[in-house]
Amino acid sequence: MSSDLQNASNSPGMKPTSGSRLRIVNLTRQTELAASAEVAGHSAARNKGLLGRTSLPEGEGLWIIPCESVHTFFMKFPIDLAYIDRKFIVKKVRSNVGPWRISGCFSAYSVIELPAGTVSRTQTVAGDKLELSPAEST
């Protein structure tokens, strides 16, 4: 496990691994961004991201760590982005980012890719505090 992932969680005792699933909650707004977000914490997973998928279902997401910029080249659907720092403070959000776009936030440590509309639905804005914890098993 990379040291980035070992230090990434703000849930006591949690050690996220690439491919594991997390629940992401906006503590500031008391809203849930994702019930089951996948962790992309190694090079291959970060490089692939959401490429090859035809959609990102409501309640899902992808946490790319570390990451300060993404592209949506070859993607088939729009996404929302929440850039966060090491303390899980939202640094920047972007809504409805369509295919063939580039987005970045150089003050971010990682990014959460979410279904389009999630940022608006949860009213997430820069400055909000997020909590990442293990997702419920189904």
C-alpha cells in the first residue's frame, strides 16, 4: 500500500487500498456525495480513471489519490469534480464537466469524480469539510 493511501483516511483505523470502496460525506452540509466510491491509489488505476465506462451511477464515485488534475478525453458522459486537500477540505468544485475537457487545482492533493449533478444536489462548495469512511458492504 502506498504511503499516500496509508495517511489518506480521516476515519480512525481505516487504511484505504486501491480498489476499496468508501462512503464520502460532506460534514459541512450533512449530505452524502457517494455511498460507494472506489479508490484509485496506484498508477494504473489513476491513469485509467473512469475511461471505458459508459456511466457513473448515482451514489458512486472515484477518489483519485494523489491527483491535482484530470482530463475527460474519450469519456462518454459528464462528471462532477471535487478537489480536496490532505485534510479533506474542498479546494475547488466543477460541475457537469463534459468529454474532452481538462480541469485542475494545484492546491489539491486528490480529486473525487462523481456523477454529474452531485455537487449541485449536495450543495458542496470550496471550504466544505468531507469525511471518508469504509462503505457499507452489500
